[in-house]
Amino acid sequence: MGLSLSPAPAGVDAALTLPPLRVEYAHAALAALLAESDVLAVTGFGRAAPACADPRYQRVALEPAGAPAPLEVWRSAGRIESGRDGALRWSRSADYAFVAIELDERDFAGIAATTQAAYARLEAWCRASATPHWLRVWNYVDAINFGFGDAERYRLFCSGRAAGMAVAASYPAASAIGVHDGARRLQVCVLATRQPGAAVENPRQVSAWRYPREYGPVAPSFARAMRAPTRSPQLYISGTAAVVGHASHHAGNVAAQLAETLTNLDSLRVAAGCTTPLGNPHSPLRVYVRHAADATRVHETLLARLGVDTPLLILLGNICRAELLVEIDGVLNG
């Protein structure tokens, strides 16, 4: 059975009933954060991130550019419970669920089969819960650009995702980022909700699920963004890069790619009906940079464009297309 996602509501206002999830970057002790009653999930990045067995915590093998990365903290109102179900780690409030899985590809027949198994298990857990609607998915894939043509690992990942997640009406927002640890372990993290969000597409881009055959036998299964079913506006932005229509632009030029990416993000913001600018203190952004040598320039440009109060997390990671040098995702509030 496929992923349980309801069609987007005919009018956005009809779905605005949940309190928004709060997402922040915190330089704090992990144990102190996990002791707080409203913490739904915490993510640490890189080798310097702490280890912890709490099911609300995940460590991702993306190294920060420069100083140790802050912890990403998700906060939700109400009582929070957490646990494990086989390879799944989960925590949930009345309105939201954090569900994560990490699978070793050696236990399956490659990345496609691993991805299919991961998505099938995540979907089954959510479908049986009070939070069946997928709002956002993060995928961390080792050696994402390795291989040629249809044998590229990202294309194989897309095939496995589609096989494990048959969606009839709407896709969630998503990112797929390449890690560099060589461990061949797939990590997938889902943010699920009690009520469905509304998918948003970018008028400057072909919807990813409509990409032509040249990008692989199975098109990527995600929406450009999801507007959360919240009382105040909250937009979950998928991984966004210098793609116009369906083609990558500005090969080899990180500055031009960053400018195009920001244009895409602003177009997406307008399409979602958000009046809040992209740069603001309440809207954290993750920035993935392929080459460490570009990280400082990217960071400085973003601070100049978005303002120094915008929460930015700069991580070294490979983008799903080998020619793309930078990608941004995040949460737009207000």
C-alpha cells in the first residue's frame, strides 16, 4: 500500500488548524535539550556531533563548513512520547511525528532495494499512527553521484523511493543529499502530521515528478514545497538549486548558481502566498555546498542577501546532479 497522503485542500485556509512546529539551531548540550519537555527531535551533523541512543536524536554524516555545527532542534506543543520499532526511531506529539530509519545497503541488494525497504517501513508506521500525512522527508545517500546513466546511485535511489512510496494524490517536500563517509548506509527522516499540508510547485521549474526520461527511468517523487496545515503560515522548502524548467544552469559557477537558487526560492515563496521575506530570524535555512573551497563565499553572499540574523547552517554535501554546486532548503515562517 502506498504512502497515505490526502489531496491538497481546495482552500488553504481549511487546513490551517495545527500549531506550527518550531525549528531552531542551538549551540547547547544535547542532554540538556533532550531533557526539555517540548523537544520532538534533535539532529547533529558531522564527526564532532555527540553520540546518543535517545530515539529522538539522529546524527548525520554531513560535515559543517568551518566551526562545529549547531544542533537542529524541533519543538512541538503537548506531551511527547518516543520509542523504537525495529530499525525505526520515532517520537510524536498529538500533531507531529519524527520518524527515522537507517539501513545498511549490505543487508539489501543495493541502494534501490534499500530505499524501497526504508520507505515501505516508514509508510507502514505512519499509516498506522495518528500522524499519517508526510510533510517533509530528508534523505542522506552515500556517494549519490557515483555511477553512470541509469546506474547512477541517485537514479537508483529514485527508483527505490517510487517503489516504496506509491502516492496517488500528492508528494511531500524532500531533499536528497550525498554524504561522504563511504559507509553505504541510507538515512531517511520523515516529518509527519495529523492533518495534510498543501503541496506547492515553482512556476519557474518543471515539477520534479514530471521530469523527462533524460533524468532517469523514474522521476523524483517530491513537491517543491509543502505548506503546513498550521494556524500561522509555515512553508517547508525542498532542496532547491539552480534548475530552471528542468535543466541545470550555470555549470561551474557557484556564484551564478547561488543567485539562481535564491531566485527560485523567492518564486516558490510567492507561489505559496507567503508575504514574509526569505531572510528573517525565524526561518532557518540549510545550505549544502559541494566544494569546501566555496563555503565561505556562499556564506558571505547569503549573509549579504538575506541579513545577518537569518539562521544559516552551512554543510558540505553532494547535490543530486553532479553539475550542481549548491542547494538550499529550510522552513519559512510567518
